Amino acid sequence: HVQLVESGGGSVQAGGSLRLFCTASGLAYFSHCMSWFRQVPGQSREGVATIDQVGSTDYADSVLGRFTISKDDDKNTLYLQMNSLDREDTAMYYCAAGSGKERHCLGWTDLSGMTVIQALGPKYWGQGTQVTVS
């Protein structure tokens, strides 16, 4: 049984930083693509950042240069370092993992909307952690 658990969310002033964490059980990070998505109530879920099995990364244009995705395979932990936060970053942030069979997953960052995401994107999801920027 795969379980992803996010933490690290909270409230921060614009210009501040937060670091999100995602720990997993039931899968090994070194063999799975991992992503962060976010969603604002009433809006579509959107990709934020993706890291593949060998550590290549991809970012949404809106966070490029401000956010950094990384992972520690030994600790089975995924990170999202968020700097220079602004109000538009306020959202629920979700950790997601692939099935382990994916080969090209960096495009997940471009996915938007649950119908598309479920068809083309990650298989496993966490419950989310709220980030509020004021």
C-alpha cells in the first residue's frame, strides 16, 4: 500500500520561504517519478515541479527560479524549497508519485485539470498541505 504524506505548509508573508516535505511508504523514490502539484479552490490542479528517477527536473514557468524540487532516495523524502513566495502561490500543495513504470515524466509539470492529470500523470497522491502567502 502506497502512502504519501506532505508536511511543511503554513502561513508566510510575501517574499518569505517555506520548505515542503513528502515522505513515502510502499514505494522507493529512486524508481519513481515524483511531482508537486497545487490547487486553489475553484481552480484546476496544476503541476508545479517534477523530478525523475535520475534527478532531472522540470518547473512550471510561474515558479521557475523561485522553487527547487529535490529528493533524498535514502530517506524516501521529496522536498520543495519555495523562495520569494507571493500571494499567487497560495494553494493546497500535493505530492504525487508515478507507478514506477513511467519513462518520460517531466511533462507532468505541464498538466492541468484532474481529468488530464489522472490520465497522463502520477498514480499516487498525498492528502496535501496548505500554503498561504499574505
